[in-house]
Amino acid sequence: MDLLLWITTGFMLLGLVVLVSMKKGMESKVAFIKANMEDEENLSKAKSVIWWIWGTTAWGVGAISLVGWWFHNYFG
């Protein structure tokens, strides 16, 4: 089997496992931020949620790029 397919599949599965495992923690941070709008501690929690969103977006773009690259190498 193609090595690029294995890399793509591993990247997608590993990223999905990490995102699912972190999802509950991020939901609780967002709930805490919504409940305590005036608190100074919200800034650090908000930054971690924003970085998680950026990381999720980067993972998605990377996964889509790898799938496109694999299709280009396999069919192109």
C-alpha cells in the first residue's frame, strides 16, 4: 500500500483522537468564561480556547491537503 495513504490516515486518526479527547475540557472552559464575564482568569482560558480553535483549523487544512495530495499522486 502507498506510504502517503498511511501517513494521511494516521494524521487524520491521531488528530481526531486528540480533538475528541480535548473537546469536553474546551466546553467547560467556554461555560466558565460565559458564567464569569468580568473575571481576570477568563483571559488565559479564552486564549487556550482560541489556540484550540486555531489548532483544529490547522489540522483540518492539513488533513484536506494530504487527502488532495494523495488523490493527485494516485489518480493524477
